[in-house]
Amino acid sequence: MNPQPETRQGTTVPRRILCAAAVLLLLALAWWTLAGGVRNVRQARSIGQQAETAIQLACGLLGAAVVVTRFRWRRPGRAVRIAWVVTLAAFIGLSALVWGPPFPLVALGFVAAALLIAWALLRALG
């Protein structure tokens, strides 16, 4: 007897719930990065702040594209996911360096945490 109920395609119900939660978190993260990037556009003074803001906006758009390519237009999905992870790590790392006193070790810690979160989200997304 199978302990987990299966859907018609063979995917377990808990797996679909995990995927739905990952989609919601990814969309929330995309919204947060886009909204923050739009706010930062007016405040960015230095070249580093402007670059970080552009990367942040790209990260938000790519986050939404990750969700879209999960269900539709799957061919560019892998490239979109890689680009999203790179922009997420760059945005998080740069933000700790350009928006206040630079703390390189803190930035490395943030990048490591961002990569771990990205890995978990993509893993749950399937």
C-alpha cells in the first residue's frame, strides 16, 4: 500500500503542495526585489548603488520568469534559473557593500544564505 496519495500524473500530493509553496515564495521574492529596486532607483547615487539597483530589478524579473518557465516555455528554463541565481547572489552581496559601510564578510554570509535559499526554492519547484 502506498502511504502517499498520488495524482493522475504520478506526482504525490505533498510534492504538489511543496511546489505551490515554492511558487508563492518565489513570486513574493520577485515582488520584493522589484519593489525595492524601483524604490532604490531614486536613491542610487554611486556607480555601485546604480549597478546593484539594476541587478536587483533584473533579479525580480528573472524570479517571475523562473515561475513562468516552470509551467510554460520550458526550453529556456534552465538558463533563466541560472541567471536568477547569479543575479540574486550578486544583488544580495552588492547590497551589503554599497548601501552603507562595506562589510565583506557579512556580504559573503548573505551570498551564502541567498544561494542556500535559491537552491531550496528551485529544488522544491521541481
